[in-house]
Amino acid sequence: MELINDKIRLPEYELTQIGEKKNKYLICIPVLNEGEKFKNQLAQMQKLKVSTVADLIICDGGSTDGSADIEMLAQYDVTALVIRKSKGHLSDQLMLGYYYALVNGYEGTITIDGNGKDGIEGIFKMARALDKGFDFAQGSRYRKGGVAINTPRSREIAIKLIHVPIINILSGCKYTDTTNGFRAHSIRVFQDDRIQPFRYGDFPTYALIHYLTVIIPRLGYRATEVPVLRQYPEGKIPTKISPIKGNIDLMKILWNIAIHKYEPKD
């Protein structure tokens, strides 16, 4: 992907074009060894004919379990696969997906996790929000019409008592579910020189999506929430990040947003 200006820094990557561009929106799914959960999600997306409203790029972080198998992805209407080759985080995987959308003429992106926890029907709601002219749509299990199933109590407390209030103060919005990775962005926000999301190395862990949650409405763009379903499995919750480390990282991100650390310097 050609760099369109000298302010853009991307991680090293490998891009495989699998299908043709068919839609104005692009679904970005970050993946790292999600196994059968990911394949089942792709099958459900295909069953619901998500490809009628958006193309699909898989943003892989170096999976070794077959999640990035091109023949498998081609069976599920995947448009492209981009694999992060540099050291990095989920922020960098999404950065590559968003940049692919920018340089390929898409009008917006829809981000959804690849672990099968999100209600696929929400993709159509996200597309409608973009159609209505919103520049950012945050998925919410707590907004009227949303559904939360088996959310760990400790996580729910942290969301409602810590993350949501702080993000709302910083952004000036009234979000209800700010840690939910299900969201949509218009391409306009990625083009804004005051935002500059394509800065590899500046956004640790999940910082990019939280930075965008705050900076987009702060700059006067239209933001909204979309009710969605988020379902955790019963019993012990499988996760790649320990609750303690995850909460510490999250507090660091919130602090850095508050002191404007992630905003471009030029």
C-alpha cells in the first residue's frame, strides 16, 4: 500500500488481495489465533449475507492456528488479508485495516472482534449509522435494545464505574459501553490531519480505538451509539490478557488520552 504522505508510519505487513471491492464499507476483523470461534463467525457472517453491505479484511497479528489460511478465508467471502509482520499490538493490526480502507476508496469501516462474542446483526446497524452521516458509531450492549450475556461482574463494574465516566468526560459524549470493540468510523476521520491515526509505534495495546473514541467527537464529528449483542461463554472466560494487566494498561491509556499524549505533534 502506497504511503500517501510523509506523516504516515505503518508496521511491516504482508497483504493478500483475495476478492474484489464490491461495497462502500469495509469490515475490519482483528485476529490472533481465534481458531474455530473465528471460522464459526465467518460462517455466520456469510449466512446472514453481510457481504451485501460491506467488504471484509482480516487484520491478522501472526496467527499460527490457520486463522490466516487464504483458501479458508476465500470460502467465506473475505476481500483481503493483511498480516502484521512487525512487533506490535491490536492497534497496529487495525491501523493496517483502516489504511487499506483509506487507499482503496472505502467510505467507512466497521470493526468487530474475531472471537465470536458479538452479534453479527449489528453490522447492518453500523452500516445504517454510517449511511445516516455519523462519523463514529460505538456499539453498546447497555443502550436500549442492546444485550449483555454472561459479562463478567468485575468487567461490568470497571466499564460502568471507571472507563465510561472517564471517556465521557474526555470526549463530551454520553457513551454507555466504551470498551466494546464493535464500532464504525467514516473515512473522513482517517483523513483528518488533526487525528492522524496512522502512526506506528504511538498506540500501545488497544490505545488507538480509545483515542479515536475521544478525539472524533471532541473535534466536532457526529458520534452515536448502536445497540448490539455481546455474549461471553459460560464458565471461565478465555482471554489473552489477564484482568489485572488489562486494567492497568487501560488506566495508562486513559491517562495518556487525558494528557493528549496520543495526539499528533505536527
